[in-house]
Amino acid sequence: MPPSAHILIYVIMGTTALQVLLFIIKKRLAPKQPVAAHIQQQLDLTRRALDAAPVAMGMVDLHGRLTFANQALITLWGYGQAGDMQDKALVDFFLDPVEVIAGMQALKKNRAWQAEIAATHHDGSRFQIEVHAHPLPGHDGKPLGFTAHFTDPTERRKVEQKLRKLAYYDSLTDLPNRIMLQDRMNLALGHAARLGESVILFTLDLDNFKQINESLGHAKGDAILRQLATRLGKTIGQGDTLVRWGGDEFVLLLTGYQDEAAIAREARRILDSVSEHPFELDGSEVFTSASMGIALFPRDGEEQETLLKHAETALYEAKKHGGNVYQFFSEPLQQKIVALHQMDVNLRRALRQEEFFLAYQPQMDLRTGRPVGIEALVRWMHPQLGLISPAQFIPLAEESGLIRPLGKWILRTACREAMSWWNAGRPSLRLAVNFSTQQFRQTDMLAEIESVLQETGFPAHLLELEITESAFLENMADAIEVLVDLKTRGIQIAIDDFGTGYSSLSYLKNFPIDRIKIAQTFVRDIPADPEDMAIVDAIIAMATRLGLELVAEGVEMPEQMQFLRECGCHIMQGFHFAKPMPAAQMADFLCRSWPMQSTDGAQASLHCP
Ligand code: C2E
Ligand code: CA
């Protein structure tokens, strides 16, 4: 029988029982009348139904005597049969008569009575029971007595405990969760405020949890989180709190530290506990590390929310330093974050309001004296702040993800403007567009490039993407695949700022790269720095051997040009030749680069209209 059917039967029987019980009471109170046979039958049935019910139930008259006890109630109190209990005063079954009498008085005033009280078992032993009693009104509304049922409070407590656990604890690690943290923080902050003490809030998260999850699977990721919870639990003191905030982020609430040096030592100790030993996963071992943000009460905030926000801010900053690092919150840090946020808002507006434009810098071939390529460099003309350098806003655009729409705008604009030069008769040169690592890892990058090429009509073989070595850092195999795809479409690849990033050179021979750009850092101090000169010389020799083309960046002085030339690099870019210039000026520059001797001997430009 389905459970709903049971419920229905109990309800029906319950209703009948109540009617019959009312009848019994009336009978006890009213003069005796002959009972019809079918009523007797119903009475028996009801009695049996009440005895079969798993709930202990009883009835009490207005004098406080137990007039009815079902089988469950008799068993609960350890008596043999109903007669053993019946007609006895209710108070006799409980330890505290005062409480029972108070309950009876409430019932007499037509109020329900519910309480957990100590009861006395038939054998004299004591047990806790929960009473749920209600007045039983007669037809005239006056109370006839009371009905009561009794439940075991330990069951309720177990359920409550279970619910509490679900609400306040994290099911994966069994640690308190963020709701519990609120309670603990309330207590800790209130206590510290009264005693003039400080509270330390650490926020901690793993440095490479995303990769662990992706490469090893979520089950192993969960196993690491469980081990991490145990490990962190061992590092903290008895009165301290460790909470799983969510994902791989944990919050530690510590008290009793006075100076920053001691807090820093504690932070280091906790971070070391994560990084110094491997996590065990079915026989294999995984090493990982964590980063930590620190906020102090009351120095960094007096409210829970502020402290948590500031510890998060510090964690965010710590993350930028490559992992296994802790960072204290500070006012300058806050100002920096606010400024970054403001910059992000401004950048988004700038993209909408077309405050960006492109500057172009030629790459000169010294053997012909003419440009062979043009690099597009983005500029931001802020309505109030004036010109802002890409070195300032590109990293932020990368961080916020805005680099994607901005990158697409740059590519489209560069292709469109270059096409307008070619269409106006300028020679078609290679167009180099800077591509950030984030753009390079974009799954729809190729489709996006193709759509821009199609839209602008720019030929793929004249497009060069300048990428930095960091694009290959995370996944070499994926990077090769993308590069091969680009090459198949005829797009050229240059490694920007060569020598400043990734240390392995093996990619140079494995990857389909067209040219490398010698970073400005190495060119800047030529001819003063013999070490930079040795590095530049070695880069040129290596690239030449590998059949890669070279472009030297940041050439400002004739001595630099001379040295590079002697080493075998003939293509250069830098202020010595031309500074980056707006599109219209670039069109003129291209004209001037191809002078033609006219019939009357005057100079004219071959490609200019
Ligand atoms: P980069 O790709 O290394 O660009 C070369 C930078 O050197 C440019 O700075 C250029 O103006 C500057 N430069 C060129 N010749 C000389 C010289 O002789 N002396 C000196 N001191 N500097 C020279 P810019 O335009 O400020 O760009 C800075 C960086 O911002 C770029 O470095 C590049 O990493 C990034 N960037 C610029 N435009 C874009 C873009 O459109 N997309 C992306 N993703 N990044 C860009
Ligand atoms: Ca570049």
C-alpha cells in the first residue's frame, strides 16, 4: 500500500476515533443509555485502530485523570495493559508536577500545551518525552477534556541536527560553511571589540585547482579539497575557525595575534603546509600550492562584509604574484583596486564611444631603405585624461576579458585602414597586429579572424599576428594546432618581445613561426651594455640558422642600427626611422617611401594619387 493510502486511512480513522471518543466522554458524563450494537462495533474498531497507531496517544479529563491510553502509550511507559494506567492522575506519570499542572491550566483556558518534560517509567526509570496536548471541546464549545500525543525528543533532535548540519556545514569537507562563518565572525568580532583585541581573517585558495580538476577529474579534485581541509584544520588553534567558503576557497578566522610579523609567520606556515607535502591520490601524488589574502579587524574594517571583501581583494592581489604568496590588505592596495575597477568601467565606455584609434609604425628593410611591414598599435584618447598608453590599459583589458571585443575592433580597423591605403595605390605591405595571449587562446579566434578578413577584403597572406611566448606556456600541443591552422590559411606569425618570456627554445624549431622580434629591452642599451649586445648577437645567429626572419624593435640610435646590421639583422623598427603615426600620416609615409623620378627631373611619388 502506498504511504499516501496509510495517511488517508489514519485520517479517516482519526476522524472516526475522535467522534467515538467524544461519544465515550459524553457517555461517561451523561446518564447511561443503551448502546446500539453497531455503535459497539464501531467502538471496538476504533479502539483497535488507536492501538495499532504507532503514535502514543491518550485522553485526560478535566480533573487531570488519564481516561484513555492507546497501546503505544502503554508500551512507552512500560505498563502491561490500559487498565494499569487508566484513571490515574496525569501528574503521576511525570517527574515535575508543577510543569504538568501549568500545562493543564493552559489547556483549561483553551490553549494548546507543548513541552519536553521528564517522565517516570513504570519501573521507576526516568525518560524525556515531548507532550503535544490540545483541548477537546464539546458540542457547546466547553472543554470536555484533553487529547495528547507523545513523541521521542531524541528523534526530533537527530532530525534537527541533520538539518543544522545541512545548513551550517559543507557536505564535502564537513567544515563549517559560509553561513556558519557569519555566526562565528559575529561572536569573534563582538568579543574582540569588547576586549580591544584583533581578529585575523585569512582567505586562501589553491593556485591551480582549475587545471587539477580539468586534468585529473572532479573526483580527484574533491579528494584534494578534503585532504586540504584536514591539513588546514591541523594548522589552526582550538578556538580558531576554518570554513569552506566555496569551490577551492577557504576562510580562516584566527584570534590572539598582535603584530604583523607574527601574522605573516602564521600565514607562511599555513601556505607551507599546503605546498610542502604532496596530496595522495590513489597511489599517485600531486603537489600544489595556495595563495592567501589577509585582513585584520579592526584595522582593515569593522564589519564582517568589509573584512571579507578586503581579504578577497588581498587574495586577488596575491594571486597575481605567481602563487604560494600571502598578501596583507592595505589602503594603497584598495586604491589600486578601485582605480583598476574605474579603468575597467572607462575602457568599456571607450569601446562603445569609439575613443580608441590605431597608430602605425613601419618596419624598415635597411637593404632597400623601404618599409616591408607596418605594425598596428592601439591608442586610447580619453576625453579628460588625454592619450593613455596601451602598456597601461592592455593588461587591464586582458584581465577583464575586454581584450576580446577590443582585439576584434583593432584587427578590423587595422585591416580596413590598410585596405584603404592599398586601394589608394600604396604598396601592399605586411600588416602586423598584436595579439594578446588571451585572444590567442580564444576558441573562436580563427573564425573571428576569417570573418574580419572577409568583411574587409584584406588578404590573409599579408596579415601577421604578433604573439608573445606566454601564449605557448600553458598548452604547447594546443598552441601548435592553432599555429598550424593559422599557417594553413596563409597568416604569418611573429614572436613579439623575443627573449623576455618563456625559457625553452625548442618551440622555435617545432612551431611554424615566420619571424622573431628582438625585444626592445636588449636593443635599448646598445652600445653601452656588452651583455645585451652578446644576447642580441646570439639571437640573430640562432634565428638565421633556423631560417627565421628577424625584426629588431626600439631602434633609436644610428649605433644600434649599425650594430644590428653587422650582426646580420636588416629589418628594424624604431624611433630612428619613424614613430608610430596615425593612419593618414602612414598613408603619406608610404608615398614618400617610393619616390619616382619624373620626366622633368622633379621627385614625385609612385604610389600616391
Ligand atoms: P610592443 O608590441 O612591444 O610594441 C612596441 C612598443 O614600442 C610600442 O609601444 C611602440 O610605440 C614602442 N616603440 C617603437 N619604437 C620605439 C623606440 O624606438 N623607442 C621606444 N622607447 N619605444 C618604441 P606602445 O604603442 O606604447 O605599445 C606598448 C605595448 O602595448 C606593445 O608593446 C604591445 O605589447 C601592447 N599593444 C600595443 N598595441 C596593441 C594592440 O593593438 N593589441 C595588443 N594586444 N597589445 C598592444
Ligand atoms: Ca608588438
